[in-house]
Amino acid sequence: MTAAALLLAYAAALAVLGPRLLERAEWTTAVPRLAIGAWLALAASLLLAVVLAGAVIVLPLEIHHGDGAGFARHCLRELQEHYGDAGGAALAAAAAILMCAVPARLAASLLAVGRETARERAALRRVLAACPAAPELGAVVVDDPRPAAYCLPGADGGLIVLTSGAVALLDRAQLRAVVAHERAHLAGRHHRLAAAAEAAARGFGFAPLLARLPERLGHLVELAADDAAARTVGRRTLARSLLSVAAAQTPGAALAAGGGDTVARVQRLLREPPALGPTGIGTILSGSAAALAAPVLVVAVPVATAVGIACCQA
């Protein structure tokens, strides 16, 4: 039970303190891809800790040889021997909720988000099917006076969409910049990150870390796409193009060049953040790996104890 309590305390601390630590960290704007990894690592660690806490509660002290139903009865019997009939049954129910309800809720949220976005994208594709293509830009052009650019993911590699207002307003270099930004979104599979973050927030929005995940990942994927586009067209050209399309509204199922905090993004492009050295990058990667490993290491102690007891009895 000590390991289960530690895991639940760790999950609670991570849920509250994790977003505070990452939102205050200045390095996240310098290396957005590493920051995305750090947010996802903390989110995965939180959920893993909760599920493993349930597993530790019912971990038997003796090795059971038999089928699955017999193993479940064996675990329940051991809990009732230690905590009484009512206490053992309550702990078994709590463990089942932690082990089964959490993954099931996450899977249901992922399925719901996937269905919604697929439906929205299918509707958008039907509209875009009648729009003229601009092969020289690698995009399709929608008749809309508002300057905007966005991408629509798909099995065919996705579509990049420009409005007629953007084509009229932006010069050739700026158009290349926004198209490069959208290509970076498609190449980075950023729509999948957005869907996973939204699903986690829907299923477990009571945890501040997961509630903040969609907004923070949404901002970070824009920074990552900015960096990719800037390597092709230059930071100042991209900054000018972002300012031109910042005010436009784009479909919810799309990833837009003007998404996120555009003012902060433009300032970042004009004042390139200092690059992190190998030590800084190694520290960030090690921290993310440690967050993922922590719940497993906590579980390893009771597992090793159970195995040791079984070996001694043999």
C-alpha cells in the first residue's frame, strides 16, 4: 500500500506543479519540440502513475499459478486477509477503477475526438473540392477576402489552404513563408498531438496539467512550425506574413498559420531566443525520461519484494 500511496501522491503533485514548472521555464520557447516532449512525458507519467497505483494495490505477496479468474480471487482473498472483508472489497474496487476506468476513459475520449475531427474535416474537404488549386504555391485557394492560411490533415498528405485575401495581400516570399509553416504542421503530425491533448483534457480536465495541455501544446506546435518555416524563408519574412494573417478566423479542425499568441510568436521570431547547448538539451531529455521512469521504479520495489518472497518459499 505504501507504493500505491506514493504513486497517487506523485500523480497529484505532478498534476498541480507540472504545469507551473513548465509554464515558467524560459527554455520552452527556445526548443519547442523538446517542450512538447516534456509536456507529453509529464501527462503520460501522471496517467501511468494512477494506473500502476491500482496494480500495486492488488499485487499479491505470493505467486499464483492458475487462470485469470483464479488470480483475481487470489488477490481479493489476500486483501481481505489484511484489511477485512469490507476493506478488502473496497480496495479491490478502487484498484479496478484505477486500472481499468482510467485507460477506458482515455480511449473513449480519443475515440470521440477522432470522430468529431474526422467529421469536420470531411465537411471541409467537400467544400474545398470545388476550390481552384494553385500548383505554384502548393495550395488550394478559397474565395474569402480575409487573409488566412491553414492546413487540413488527411491520409493523402493533407491540404494547404490559402484565402484569396491572403493571395492578394501577401507577396510571393510571404506566401512561401505561410505555406512552409503549414507544411511543417503536416510533416510534424501536429494534428495528432492536438487530438491527444484534447482527449486527455476531456477525460481528466480536473487535473490542471491535463486541462492546460491543449492550450500549451497548441502554442508550442505553432512555435515548432515557425522554426521549420524560418529555416526556409527567414525569420523576418515569416514574422511579416504572420502579422498579415493574424486576425483571420479559420476552421476549428484546421491548423492555422495565424494560430496561437501571434504577437508573442512575432516577437520571438524578431528576437531569436538563445540556443541551448548540449548540456541544456541533455538535462531536458533526462528530466522527461525520469518523469516517465519514476512510476515504474516505484512499482519495481513491491514487485521485487513479491518475487523475493516467492523465491524464498520455493
